[in-house]
Amino acid sequence: MKKLEKQFWRRYKLLCLVRVLLVFLPQTGYIHPDEYCQSIEILAGDTFDLDSNRPWEFNITFPVRSISIPYFTVGLSYKILKTIDIFVQPWLEKSIITPYVLLVIPRLFICLSSFLCDYCMYHTCVANNEKYKSRLLILSTSYIMLIYGSRTFSNTLEITFFSLLLYFVSESMIFSNVIVKHHEYFKRRYDNSETVVDKAKFHKMSLLLAPHSYRRFYIISTIVVLGFFNRPTFLCYALIPVFFWLYRSIGSKSITPLQFHSRSIVILLAAIPIVACLILIDSFYYGYLTWGEVGMLEVSIENFIVPCFNFIRYNWNEKNLEKHGKHPLYLHFFVNVPLLFNILGIFALFGFGDLLRKLLKRKYHLLPTVRSIKGLMTASMITPLFLLSSFSHQEPRFIIPIIFPLVYLYGHKIYDEPDHSIVETKDVKNDINKFRKVNKKSTIPFKLWLIANAVLAIFYGFIHQGGIYPAYNYLAKEVNVHPNTQYNIFTSHIYSIPYSMLLQPKPDKLFYSRTSKYHKTKRVFLYEEGSKDLEAVLQKINAVSQVLESKRVRNKILYIVPSSLDKNINAIRVNHTQISVKKVTTFYPHLSTEAMPDITDFIHKVAYIDMKSLNFGELLMSLCDIFKSFGLSVYAIDAVS
């Protein structure tokens, strides 16, 4: 057993190392623009005085996102980086602030915080006498932890908050169950005692029991508040754990229903200090409250802002949600769960079906109870799914926090810890019986799990929009090499390029020389054309080029587009004689779902080719064209004189 224990911890530590190393590679995959927009763009701009595209969520007039949590995660990592840069810059004679560093440092911070999820899983299993090895192994091999676990999404922090909340609630439930059992035992012995001495002894023993009714109340309240300010939808996740904490041991002889109400009051009162603190941070950040107003005691209710309530008001309007994409209500259950959790998600769907079957057949005694950890995890998995499915806008990342209860409930079904059986075998040659250990557990689900997560990790970690990171890295170097040139960068059929990564100073930033102070004019302009027709994009580029030429501005125009559209560009650029279009470089790998590579030619050749006239050269060329289309092309546009 010791050998198996050591083997497990070696594997687990290796997986932890892989999670950290993936941060430093770095992962070039780009899952969603919010990864940059809701954290890096804001705080890189604020911390390093870089020009950035502030998203609408952080609009001062109607902010719907709290700055508090991003500030203490991404912002804190940037503050540390800025301090290091101040001391290191004189030695190196250059700044260490590069696109790579701006990307990796906050990811490292988020990645390290994701290990709290592993910590909570281990201690929850140990406290409840569950096998922890299989669950830790499934958790650490999930691409959710390997890829999402190091990204600067608010959803990633939501995983951590949800895991901590479930851990502290389950620990409180287990502790309360033990104390209540001891209390009832002492009460029974007290009632059955015949002498005063015995009664006094058991009464004294019951008084020595640790208090449990308000256990961890401040920590639980703080986690709920932080989770709410991080993402208001966290209330969907916190609802069940908080209810289970309030309902602990209710129904036993020593706990009255009044305890439920007293616990509710205590947990609400405990939330007041942290809520007030976070509201103050947001009010100061968005300019609703200033130190001058505080000093003059000119503070009113209008000086405070709660972005989370604005978030709820905004998303409560169905028309606002439709702007971001309207999805069928079943999407989370039947598409996003299998997509995110693959085999684990399939086990969960079958498990949910089994619960429904027992419920319909009125086999209530077979359902998880409200006093059990299994009941807590089951309800914490199902309830958020139902609540979030009631909204028409459903993205997969919205439900990644349920990985914690999913792994706890079904992780052992994918990889069950070795359970060796002793079997007797006959050695015919020596006419003796031998005994050997046999592990009868199937490894097929675990192998499928590893393959599925490896494929998804590669896709979302390195291929999906994977050319954007090397592209903005290239642009940052290009722009800084030519400080007197205006750059006009057009993009289409790709996600937005984070402007802060181009390392351009804010237009209002003051620079000082020996004799004066001055501003630097904005010289890098981004034109995001979405999925517009290429003809329309080139027409706009042509128009911008003519304007710049007429003003005699020293400029450079670049057009960044998926390589799958190279043939289309080559076909239509002949219609634009006033500009020359020349490919500068290509970054691999890159896949834009907005412009999928065309494989119809290859399929046609394979499907209809005559084996006698098979030309491997043509097939190889067609295959090479497909591989080349998995890239991101950078074109230089010049005016033809």
C-alpha cells in the first residue's frame, strides 16, 4: 500500500507541475475575449498607464462589474510586477514589461489559486472517509483545471470560491453531526442516571462539547460575498451550500428550528463589513466617491455604487441578453455539460436520470438526504444548472464551477482506486498452489477520459484562435521598432486583439524631459471588422490608405486574417489596383470558427478518385493546403503610387 501511495503522489505532483508549466509555455489558445477584456485590459492600463480598450461592463456611467476581485488578483500581480520592474530596469537598462510577462504573471497567480480546489477536494474526501486518490487524479487531469484553471476569467475564480464554500460547509456538517451525536448520547445517559453524581458528570461532559451551531459562519459569509462581487451569478452556486449550512442537524432533539433563523441572522450580519468594504472600493474606483468629499463630509447615498446590482438589472432584461446571443434553454444540460466534462458529464447525466427515476417511483429512501455530503454535492450540482439554464444566454464557461461536485460524485466511476483481490492459481509443473493479486477494475473509462481531455486541452490551449498571441507579440515589437510611424491594424474573422498588449502609453500620460513635459499622440489604431465580407474590408482599407496618403502621414497598414481566407484575398485583391497586398508572415497554429478551413476539395478527391489513377502528389498538396489554412496571416497594405 505504501508503494501505491508513493506512486500516486508522484503522478499527482507531476500533473501539478504540468499545470504550472503550461502557464509558462505559454498557452497561445484564446478561449473568449472576456479573458482579456474583463481583467487584463483594465488593470494593465491602470497599472502601467497603457492605452487599452475598456469594455462596456466597466463604463463609469453604468458599471456592471466590480473592480474589487480583479484588483486583488490580476491587479495585485501587476503591482508586484511593476515594483520588480522599478528595481530591475536600471540593471538591465530596459523594462521587463513585455506582452509575454503581462500575460503569464496574472495567469500564474490564477493558476496557483486553482490549487485551492485540489486542497478542498482532498480534505473533503478525507473528512468524509471517501477515496481521495481517484478524485484528485480526475480533477488534475481535467482540461478544465489545466486550461481554464490558469485563465483570467471571473469563472475560474468562481471555481475556487465554490470549492472553498463546499469544503467549509461539508466540514461544518460533519463536525455538527459528531457533536450532536455526542450531545444526544450524554443527554440519554444523563436521563438514565440514578445518582446525582452521575447526572453531574454527564452534564459536565455535555458542557465540554465544542460549540458548532455557528461554525465557520464568518468564512462562509465572506466567501459568498466575494463570489457575488466576482460574478453575481455565484448566488446560483451558493444557494444550496448556504441552505445546507443553515439546516445542519435541524430535526435532532438537541437542535430546535429556531437555530435556522438565528444562523441566518448571524451569516447576514457577518456579511456587512466585507460588503461595505467592497462597495467603498468600487465607489472610489468609478469616481462616485472622492477623498475630498469624505474630508468635507459631503457624502450621500448617491456617492455609492454597487455594480453587482447593475449586473442583475441588466441581465434581467431578456432583450439585453439577446444582444450577446440567444441560446435554447436545454443547451447547458445536453451540450455544454458533455462538452466541458465529456465522460464525467455523461456519468452526471445518467446519475441525474437515475435520481429522477427514483423520485418518480417514490423511492425517497434511496435519495441522498439533506444531512449527507452526497446530498450536498448532488444538490450543488443540479441546482446551479437549472437556475443558469433559465437564462437565454448560455456559454459553456458559465457552468465550469460544477466540476467540484461532479468529480466528488462521479470521479471514482472513471478511475476507481486499485482494489486488489487475492486469487488462487495452480502451478502444474511444481504441483503447488500460488496466490497473486489481481486488479479487476476496468481502465477503459479512464483511458477515454485522458484522451478526451488531452485533445480538448490541445485545442483550447493552443489551437483555438492560437495565432492571436504571437500576432500581438509581433505587433508590439514592430510598433516599438518604428516609433515615428502610425500603424493602422485591421482584423477580421478573429477575436479582438487586446490593445494593452501593444504596450502603447495612454494619450493623456505625461512624459518629462529636462526642460518640459509632453504627451505622446496615439499612433496605433485597431479596426475590428468582425466577420464582414472581405471585399468590404479591403474597400475600407483602401479608403483609409487614400486618406493617409493625402495627409502625407508616415504610416503602415496591416491586415490580420485567418489563413483559411488567403485564397479569397488573392482572388479579390486584383480588383483593388490602388493598393498592394503582400503577406508578411503567418502564425501557426490558428483556428477561427468564423472562417473554418475548406476541406471539401480534399474530401472530393478522396471520395471520387479512381484507385488506378490515384495521384499521391495531388492528395499530398491538397493536404498541405489544409494544414496551411490552420494559421493566422499578416498582410502589409501599401498604396500604389
